[in-house]
Amino acid sequence: MEWASHWLHFAYRSTDIFNNGVADTCAELGIVVTAHTPLGAGMLTGNIKSVSDIPKGSFKSFFPRFQEEALKKNFLLVQELQKLAEKKGVTAAQLALAWVKNKGKDGKPFIVLAVGARSVERVKENFADVVLTEKELQDIKEVLEHNPVMGDRFPTAFAAHTEY
Ligand SMILES: NC(=O)c1ccc[n+]([C@@H]2O[C@H](COP(=O)([O-])OP(=O)(O)OC[C@H]3O[C@@H](n4cnc5c(N)ncnc54)[C@H](OP(=O)(O)O)[C@@H]3O)[C@@H](O)[C@H]2O)c1
């Protein structure tokens, strides 16, 4: 396999590459996809329930998905995912990471996760080998379809200077 890396931001919330041919092309050419921010910068862990949970000065306070109205709406999605995680006996973070890993199942494309965590406990939690069943994947798909993410990925001025 040729080792190149294609950096893309995706979690449940930025799945464009699976619909626009990029993931298929990476698989075909043996290009590794690096999935950065797979926990939605912490949102998908369930720990960010409102804007008051965002530390002052954090980049998140400038991002559309973390603005008050959007965050309120996006937290509804997180709560639905939390229910599925609880049903499986895993954490919301583990469910999110398992979902991303599943997207790279059988090397289609090969996916490397770039997760941020600052404690040994969280790193261990995030490394757990959680495998989702077809039924669980279907349940997640339905939750995602019923709860579209509110807010652009990046602020407009920032987006104008990114390549993806
Ligand atoms: N190339 C690019 O364009 C680009 C853009 C953005 C990010 N990145 C890279 O992607 C990597 C990850 O990004 P990120 O850290 O912003 O986002 P992330 O991995 O989606 O989320 C990390 C956040 O989730 C929290 N967290 C991690 N594990 C958790 C758990 N098990 N339970 C509860 N909370 C948990 C972390 O808190 P604690 O830190 O307090 O543990 C942190 O606030 C970084 O290396 C970053 O540099 C690259």
C-alpha cells in the first residue's frame, strides 16, 4: 500500500467524503485517510451540553456548530447517540470512534484515527476495541438521518482558506 495521508475531518457530523467519491478514490489508490477530530472536538462525548461548557478563549467558541442555538440542536443528536451507547454498554466516545473505524472496515479506505485526549483513562477508553453490529449501525444511521447537524463545519472566513 502506498503511504500517503489524506487529512479529513469527519465524525458522524462531516461525512462528505463518503458521498463525494473521495473515500472510494482513496481506497482505490491506497491512500490512507486520517480522521481528525473524530469526537467532534468533544461534542460527541456528551460533555458539552451548552455554551457554558466551552472554556473561555477556546477555538470552539468561534465555530458555528458550537454557537448557542446550533449547540442546543446538536446536543439532541448527541443525546440520541448516548442512548444507543448506553444500550450497548459503551461510552458515547467509544460509540463515535467505533463508527468511524467501521467506515474503514476492510481497508475501504484504510482509516487512522487522530483523537485528542489528555488523560490516561481517556486514552484507554478510546482505544477499546468496540465493534458495531449491523443493527447498531442501522440504528445510528436512523438517528443521524432524523437529527441533521446544525451549523457549518468552519466559520465562513476560515472556510475560505481551507482546501476541504
Ligand atoms: N489537520 C487538521 O486540519 C486538524 C484540524 C483539527 C484537529 N486536528 C487534530 O486532530 C486531533 C484531534 O482533534 P481534537 O482534539 O480537537 O478533537 P477530538 O479528538 O474530536 O476531541 C477531543 C476532545 O474530546 C475530549 N475527549 C477525548 N476522549 C474523551 C472521552 N473518552 N470522554 C470524554 N471526553 C473525551 C478531549 O478532552 P481532553 O483533552 O480534556 O481529554 C477533547 O476535548 C488533534 O491531534 C488535532 O491537532 C487536525
